[in-house]
Amino acid sequence: MRETAPSASAAADESGGGRVLRAARYVAGRVVSALVSLFAVMVTGFFLFRLLPGDPVRAMTGDQPIGAEQIAAMRREFGLDQPLWQQFLDYCLNVLRFDLGDSFLYRAPVAELIAERLWATILLAGTATVIAAILGLWLGAHSGWRNGERVDRINTGIALTLWSVPTFWLGLLLITVFAGGLGPLPSMFPTRGMGGTDTVGMLPTVLDVAHHMVLPVTTMVAVIYAQYLMIMRSSLLDEKGNDYLLTARAKGLRDALVRRQHAVPNALLPTVTLIFLNLGQVVAGSILVETVFSWPGLGRLFYEGLAVPDLPLVQGMFLFFSASVILMNLLADLVYPVLDPRVRG
Amino acid sequence: MPHNTVSVAVPRHRVLPRFLASVTALAIAAIGLPVKVAASADGADDSADTRLTIAVSQTIDTWNPFVTPYLLSTSVNRLVYHFLTTYDPETDEVIGALAEDWEVSADERTWTYHIRQDLEWSDGEPVTAHDAAFTFTTIMEEETAAIANGDQVENFDRVTAVDDHTLEIEIDEPQVIMEHLSVPIVPEHVWSGQEDFGELPEVDGSAYPIIGSGPFELVEYETENFARLEANDGYWREEGPNFDEIVLEWFADKDAEIEALRAGDVDFVEGLAPAQVEALREEPNIEVNDGIGRRWEGFTINPGAETTGGEPVGDGHPALTDETLRQAIMYAIDKDQVVERSYGGHAIPAEGYIPERYADYHWVPDDDTRIDHDPEHANAMLDDAGYELGDDGVRVSPNGDPLELRMHVHADDPRRVTTGEHMEEWLADIGIDVAGHYVDPGQIGEQLDAGEYDLIFTGWSVNPDPSPVLNIHRCDTRPDEPGGDRSSDSWFCDEEYDDLYDQQIAEYDEDRRVELVAEMQEILYTSAVVNVIAYSNSLEAYRTDRVAGMQPQPDPGGQLWGQDGYWSWLTAEPVTAHEQQRTSPTMLAGIGAAVLVVLVGIGLLMWRRRAATMEDRE
């Protein structure tokens, strides 16, 4: 075949090369725009948090009558006696060396503080996002397919109600009922944190953490799964009227098969972007859940940092959060063509 | 082709339910098994350690005693380190801690402390006068090491260890603070090689355990998650420690703390709001402690902020430089109502600057100086002083400025917010229009720095030695130039007050010092710049089935958390019956969890079936 049609093969090679080139250009374009966004975030972060009211040194001496000399010493220690441009320059140079500086409040490197708490947040928010996405997509597909029927109304009704519930309130309610114990109901789950302080051994630790995760994950899933449900539902509705589904039905496929094999895969596309975007926000999005369940994650750290304001900590975390959103966006951009041939074309 | 699809699709059809089934299985594991783990741990508890779990919520920066100014870390450090002296919880008198006794030379400039014999650091090394000399000298010489306690050694000339048990401190001017040095003494052998005193010294790559000489040793800490303290076995006081461990668990939400106390996850909570106290009073096995506190709450009035050189700072209302107006404001405020409405009765209406809890220094105005709630008198005062009432109900000062004032209140403290709201009404009654700004504490600090306020809320915890809280209203605590660092909390300046301050700090005669401090309080009271409204109680609760015997400070009637000493945690005893009471809820929890899992399982099954039949119908 190849021998008989060399020209066709050459054409195929050429178009293959062209495709690679196009792909490379596409990837490079995305990467450059991601870098530009990162730079913008770096600059914004520095100035944004300096607009916050409050003097970090003043906040950190608030509990004790401390002398002006001691206050001045702290200012020097934190480099706050330097002119703003000097502080900005130092910050930029440090960031380029992947050094986020030292936290004023905790007197430890910001990167270390983030690393210490990152996995707690990823565990909590990651688990919740995955469960919420699967639950939401599944229920959304059913809802969209049976648009207007009772299943749809109940589904969207429940989801939207939970979506509208304040996270804090729902979390406290769950704590009161399932952790504090209400009436005849005993206390079943821990009220706070990620694990006991004295659990020994691998399996008990895993189980202990899982036990601690039940209420916060339930809270987070309950509040966020609606967005997956609604997106999946509406994009399935968009697909529903399409001719290819008519063709599939005309082929004699069962209704459930038409949904699963034809409608859902197409409807998934817009949802992918959403999932990736949410994965990026996972670290930042769990702040309320972390607060109500005293989960030792990044959300709480950020909150504490803002109250001071602990400038190196909050600008470092801002940079980190933003970088993860930008990175996930970039990944979504890169994965999209793989999923959708139209984008590739 | 359709057949193919069907054969592929059937397994796919099972994917989601199977996933859900495995999630359920995981959930069962998550809910069920830890209950068993917990149960077996409880069983082992018979021989294991006794533990006291305390819920905390405040921020801390570090445990480093040289730098941390926070209430929580300084409180916990009192369990880890000793000062030279401490206070008897029953009599409030200064008693020995690391120092057994001490004397002052005839010229009142050399203090000699005799360090107790046979004391050990928690790592077994002996505690000597050299450790104390090292601690003070470091604070005098290293700028970073002076951040928390530098003001206490300001007047020190030389600190020497004469021998292992004799410490000599030479001072430039006589000062009473020598009996009240609240400086944690650190072990020289651990800290001597330290380059950066802003950090904790590390041994074998870890800062923990933190070596100290107090009743507990801090062995483990995860930033604002939990901290574990272990009893110091070699501790010398007879009263304790009686618990093997104290664990601090951080809560980001007060209501969650209360649930944790109800559930028995924690044994002690502090810093409760009045409504929370009322709710907890009904609970079994929970005791509320309404301890007389060492804190005052109030506000200051901008007296016309100036630098030490007399340069005006900020934009305080010009009429507020008039003492009559400031006093009239105080006549309008109903302190009894504040105590009732803002503090739910868990406070004492305040007059003098030093709270009632310190009976010696507490000052009460006599009938001539007393400013009681009397709006009519306030109106009469303002009428007489030429503040005429305008048509809009707002008075105008003799210089023609309408009395429209700003009031800055900490939005994060509901008690202060309620007080502020009432003050707006009360001041409106005497023709003063107050605009409440309920803002972030950070912004309060900024307004105060800039002198851009009229009324601004504040409050301080007072130590047995009143000097530190008296100091923050001296003239030279104001900045030298606008925008410079200040430690003044009020922009107050009064030469007589400053004179009295200098006298009292050098007055070794206790009775005479009490008189001087009383005079200072009278000046603060009548000038009505620094206005104290209430002494707030310390609201705490603990589980009576877990812990008993905690000695309050002052004893009786005082607080358990945040004491000047370490008495409550030193004397706290485990309640022996507690294991039994702990096991049964755990078993109940197991049953409850099993029921929940079964219900969820049934629900899922029904859902699947229903979905399947619906699909089949089509």
C-alpha cells in the first residue's frame, strides 16, 4: 500500500509534521500566557496585601504593653523599616529563587509552613471535590436526561438547597448533631482536627484520619456538588436535541445506552474545564470548612495570616494559590484538545 | 455493531454503582473501625497516661520566650519555665519560684537572689544562677532577645552569677519591678550557642522537647493544631503536677469548642461568651467557672494627639481637649447597663484603672470625684460650659464645632459592639452625635497610630505589678515625630502623672506605693481620657468527670486559665472514674455508626433498583 502510493504517505508525514508544529505552537502559547499571568500575580500580591488595614508589628504586640524600642526592633527584624521599593525588589528576587521569605508571625519559612499544611488541605478538599464531581456528574446526567420529571425536580431541588446553605452553618449543624451528640444520638465523630495526637501505626492512623474526615468532607460535598450537577444537567440538555442522538435511537439503541454512550461523553466537555478550575481552587476553597472543623490546612493558615497581616505569609500563599489555578488552567487547556477533536483541528 | 456496544456497555453500567459500593465500604471502614480502635485504646488507658485536654483558639507566633508577646504562649510558657518569683494565689504576695529568697542592698541598687538548690532542667542538668545570669544578659545584649521582655531589664547595669546559687543584679536606679520580673529563665546549656534569638534552639534537628524547669515540658507542637506537654517528673513543688500530659487543641470556632466539651473531646474551654455560659450551665458533668478577671475594658478619648515635641498628630475633634466635655461623656455612660447588656452580668462596673482583682492597688473614687451615670448632670455641665444645643439636637462647641464624633470599635468582639451601640444612644441624649465605626482590630491600631479618632475602644490585662499598664500613658511613650513608633495607648500626657510613675517604680515601701498608684488612677479618672467601663470576668468551663482540684488565682473566686502563675494546671487532678464514662459513649457511637451505615446502604440499594427499573421501563 505504502509503496504504491508514496505521495499519499508523504502527504500524511507532512500533515503529521504540521500537526506537531501546530501543537507545539499551541502549547508554547499557553505556557507563555501562563507565565505572564504568574508574573502579574506576583506583582499584584505584593501590593494588594499592603492595602490591608493594620500594622503587623502592632498586631503582634497587641496583648502586651511593649515599649517603642521593642516595636522598632521588630520592624527592623521584619525589614519593614526599609523603603517600599526595596522591600518589593527583595521580594521579587526571592521569588525568582523560589524563596517565599519568612513568616512574621510564625517565624518560619513560608514555604515550610505551606508544605506542612498542604497535604491536609489536598486530602480534605481533594476528596470532597472528587466525590462531589462524581456525585454531581452522575446525578446531573440523570437529571438532564429526565428534564422536568420528578427525579430531576427532586435532584436539583436538594442540590440547590444545599448549595445555598451557608457552609459554616451546615458544618456547625453536623458537629452539633453527629459530633456533640443530640438527644439520644451519641457523639459519633470527632469535633475537630485531622487525627488524634496519640494514634500509633499505619492502619489505625489512616482509619483515624478517615474518621476525622467524614464530617468535613460531607459538609464540603453537600455544598459544592450542585455546581457539577447543574453544569452536567445543562450541557446534557444542550446535547439532547442533537441529530446524532436521533441517529443513535434510529439504530435501535436503548435509551440508557444513547445517554451513556453518546450524550454524556459530549456533555462532559464543558464540565472538564470546570473540574480543572476547581482542582486549582481546591487549596483555597476549603477555608470555611477548615475553620469550622479546625482542620489544620492552608485555608486556616491564610485566615490567620490575613488577620495580622503577616505579609510574607499571605503574599506567598496568594502566589501559591494563584499558581495552582494558573497551572490547572494550563492543564485544562492542554487536555482539552485531546478530549475534543474540534479544538485540535 | 449494536450487540458489541451492548456487551461493552453492560459492564460500564456497573461502574458507578460499584464505585459507590466501594465508597460505602470505605465509609464503613472510616466510621466503624476507628470506633474499635478508640475502644481498644480506652481499654489500654487503665495503665496509660492521664491527660488533660484544653481547647484554645488564640493565635500564637512561637514558644520562644525571648520574643513571644502573645497571651497564649506566655501563659503556656509559665508551665514550662520559671520566673525568679511568683505570686501566692491566696494572698497575692510575692513568693519564691526559681529564687528561694532575695535581698536588696542598703543603697537599694544591688539585688541578690538565692537560687533554689537541687533544681533540675527537664533534661536532667542542674539549674543554677548562671542560667539566670545568661538569660538576663542575653536580653540586655541581643536586640532580638529583647523583643518580649526588654523593658524589664532597661534599668539593669550588670547581672552576675556569684556562685551556682547566688545571682546578683545591679541596677542604675531603685525599682520595685525587681520582685516582679516576669522573665522566663532559660537553660544556658541549650541556648548559649544560639545565633538567632528569634528562633528556638534545635537539638538533633528538632526544637522539641523544649527544655525548661517548670512543672511541664513542651514535647510536641504542630503549628496552631495541637501542642503536647508532659509532666516534668523531677518537679519540686508538692502540689503537682498530677496529670501526665496536658494537650492543647486549637479550635477555629468557639461553638465547635463547646460541642467538643459536651462530647468529652476536650476537658476545658476558656474565653466563653455569656450566652455560651448559660447554655453550658444545664449540661451534666460540666462546671462553669465565672472567675474574677484581671482585665479591664473601656475606651480612650483623643485628648488632642501630639508628638513629644508638641507637634499635632491626626484630626481628633478639637473640642475634646476640654476636660468638661470628656467628663460629660462619662456622665452619660451607664456602666451598670453595659455590664448587664454587653457582658450578661459577667463583669463588674469599673472605676479605677486597676481591676478589683488586685485589691491592694484597686482604687475607688470618693464622692467628690465620682462620675456616676447622670445624663441630666452631663447636659447641665455642657450647657454651663457653652456647648449650645442646635436645632438638630446636636450641640455646638464654644468655638462653633458641632459635636459630631467618630467612635472606633473592634468589630470582632460582640461585647464591645453592643457597648458601642449603647454609647451612640446615650451620647445622643446629651446632644453628641456619635458615628460608630465597627472595624477590624488592625484598623483600630492604625487609627490610633495616626491620631485619627475621637473615641476608640481598648482594654488591657493587668499584671500583679501595675507598672506596665501604667507606663502606656506616660508622655514619652508618644512618638517623637508623626508616624514614629509609639507605645502610648492614649496620647495622654500629664507631668504629674509621669512624676508619680517615676516615684512609684522606685518606691520599695508597699503602702506608700499603693498611695502613689492611687493618685495616678485618680488623674486618669478625672481627666477622662482613659476611661475604664468594666472589669470583665474570665468565663471558663470544664468537665467534672475528668478534672478536679484546679486552684483558681486569686483563690477563691479567680480564673483558671491565663493566671499570673501556673497554679490551676499544677494542681489539676484526673478524676479516676472517667475511663468508665468514656467507654460507653464510644460503644454507643459504634452502634450509631453501624445504624447509619446500614441506612445509607439500604438507601443506595433502593436508589439503584429504582434507577434500574426506570431504565428498563424505557
